[in-house]
Amino acid sequence: MGFTEDLGLLLRARYPIIYVATAEEERAELEIAACAKAQGDRAVYLWDFVEGYQGNLNDAGFGRRNPLQALELLEKLPTSAAAVFILRDFHRFLEDVAISRKLRNLGRLLKAQPKNIVILSSQLAIPEELGETITVLEFTLPTPGTIRQEVEQLLGSTGTALSATMLDEVVRSCQGLSLERIRRVLGRAIASHGSFDDRDLDLILEEKRQTIRQTQILDYYPATEQISDIGGLDNLKDWLLKRGTAFSEKARQYGLPYPRGLLLMGIQGTGKSLTAKAIAHHWHLPLLRLDVGRLFGGLVGESESRTRQMIQLAEALAPCVLWIDEIDKAFAGLDSRGDAGTTSRVFGTFITWMAEKTSPVFVVATANNLQALPPEMLRRGRFDEIFFVGLPNQDERQAIFEVHLSRLRPHTLKSYDLARLAYETPDFSGAEIEQVIIEAMHLGFSQNRDFTTDDILEAASQMVPLARTAQDQITALQNWAASGKARLASRSTPLEQRLKPPRSDAD
């Protein structure tokens, strides 16, 4: 059911206090008023701290700057009078002992009366003692149908006509924005040159980035990396390429469900984050980066509220890729954290959503530490597949060298001995190969010449790869993958024996 249907049911069932958390105050009030009218034409009373009650001449200004007095109005009305009381920003007063006690008293009283309190707030903050009295109702961002109706109405008033394809693109671009922001960005486009065309889609994108920045939970990450920028990982690439059209309407007609997500487990610096960016670019989907640490707030209930906000925003922007980097660090040691169970509740909400979501949000999570990852995360149904990304073998190292050198020295690529570079860098990860090339560039630049194959080998000889400094942990990861608990990202990933040290010029 939608918001209006859910609210109507709660009103009829005489739920005394309903909490609606939304930043779209105006739209929510209109829908609440419409719902109240449909429920026997109930009277609607609007209150805020500055103006008191509004819209009713008999009670205009009552309860101004006095939230306790605002609640007392409910007792002054006849018991048979059906009404809905919308209290704006009332969450700020819930910690007050008098307000809390009064709400609990009213909760008992209103069970026998056709009156309901609706607390309208931009954030969810409910004291523990009111948890049994207040019912939370979700007010989602505009649906594509609502957005389409609004866009057609706004553009129609200016005489602007869009093709069906262009209209679909505008609606999809506006998903995740409030109606007020949609009106604002369309108005800006029309004010600038009198109409709306495909050039103005960038304005919508910028407005969307601004919205996401203000949440301080998700980052709208520009993805320019391509699948071809990944050296090796052929099994993973094939898996991704087969699902390139899985978000299309043709796939829905075929009966395919939306892809759920991917867990990339493996050694640091092997291209897991690069893969997440390349997926979004290749599938032409927006990339949202989640910093799980931002979900946790200091106030009671704030972390859970931020988690719900993150989920709502990601689903509103769908289809999209939700990238969670190093998820093992975020949820490590769930049972031992002394935070009154906040981390466990956030984790539970998150993995439940991952298992039950029907929206086209493709989750790409990366992890380095197998032991720190909660077992629930590895259960099938959270992700479509779990891939192990190990150290590149010799062929893959050659491909990685070629990717980097073709970007840095495209005209002189043939002057580098890629096969020798790959042979002489056993146990090196992709990130370490990139760093070795940078070190070689510094060496060549300091001597006022271009860097060479020998410079790269010299830099490699000075670097101790992670595979040697953290050999036990990496061996444990490789053994876990070899036991068949994850799919190998590379077609051939032999556990390369350490080859002889880099050859010197004398060799």
C-alpha cells in the first residue's frame, strides 16, 4: 500500500499518534489533508511553534510558542469531533517530561475518540518511553508516476513539449528528488532559455548531487573507469558483461529479476574498488558510495533513522549501483561493541533490506578481512555471487602493466618489455604495480629523461609487496577461496610460487 492508504487505515483504526519523517513538509500536509477528507471529511488542525494553530479562525494562534498548550486543544474539542492534528517539528519537544507524559495520557484518551495526532518532522527521533505510543509511517520520495505528472504539468504551462523518450529520461533523472527540488530545477532551466531540452539534464544531475551531499550519508561518485581498465579478472568480467542488460524492460518481460549485488572478497590493491566503478560506468548507472561510518549518530535512534534514509534514497535513485567499500571494517566485532546494540540493529536492518529488496539497487561490497565479516553477510540471497579477487598471475600482471603504460605512454608503449616486467614482479598486486610505475617516473623525471623498463624493475626491487609482509593473512584468504567458498575472479589463479629475485643488469 501507499502512504495515503496506510495513513487512512491508521486513522480508521484510531492509532493515536502517528510520526511521519520527511523533508517534504508541504507535500506531506497535502496528502494528509486529502486523506483526512476521505475519512469522513475530518477537520485538519495545523500547528507550529511560531504561529500556533492555523487555518481555523476559532483557534488561530492558539498554542503559539507553547507545545504543551497545543496538545491541550485536543481535550477542549467535543469527544465526537473527528479531527487530525498536524504538529510540525514536534520532535524537538518529545524529550520534555511534561510533553512526553501528556502524549502518553492522550494516547489512552484518543483510543476512544476519532482524533489523531500526526507529528511531522524532517528527522526521526523518538524517546524510548514513547516507543509504544507512537507509530512511525514512512513517507517516500515521489514515485515515477507522480514525477511524470508534475513534469508534464510544469512544462505544459510553458508550452514546452517533450518526446516520449525525452520525457522518460527526465523522469528517470528526477528520481530521488523531492517535488520542490524538481520544480526548482525545471524552473531554472525554463528561466534560463525559455524551454527545456536535453542540455538541461545536467542541471537535474547537479541538483541530485546537491541533495545527496546534504544527506552526508551517500556520495554521488563520478564513474569514468571502464571494464577495459581492469587487467585480468576474466571470470568476473564475463559475469558482469552477461548482466549488462539485466536492468532493461526486455529483461523484465523475459521474467528476469533485478540483479541483487556482488561481494568482492580478496587481497588489498587487487582492483576491487576499480571494479565497482567500472560496473556503474559499463551499465550506465549512477554510482552511490556509502560510508557506513556515517550511518552512526550520537542520538538514540539516529543511526537507525539514517539507515532507513540511506535505503530510501538509494531506492529512489534506482536503478543504481550502491558501492560499500571495506564493509568488513564497518561491521567487525558486532557482539563486542559497547553501543547498546546500535551496530547490530543497523546491520540487521541493512542485511534484511539486501535480502528482501525488489528495487533495482545493485550492491557492490568489497572486503579484505574474511574473519571480520559477519557470517550472515555471506549467506546466499544477500548477493548474487561472491568473487575472490586474488593476486594477479603473470599474464594478468602483464595486462595490468599494459593498462597503466598505455595510459601514461601510449606512443612509446612498445618500448617497454611487458613480459619481463610481469615475470620480475611475482606477488605484486595491481596497486603495487601502479606505484612501481610512479616510482620509475620519479626516477626518470629527476634525471631529465623518460623512464624505462629498467627504471620500473629498479623500483620493483626496492618495494616489498604486501604478499610478503602479510603472508599469513593472505595465505589464509587464498586457502579459503581454494576450498570452493567463493568463485574465482580470474580464469587461472595458481598460487604462484615465489620466483627468483629480480634480475640485475649483470644477469
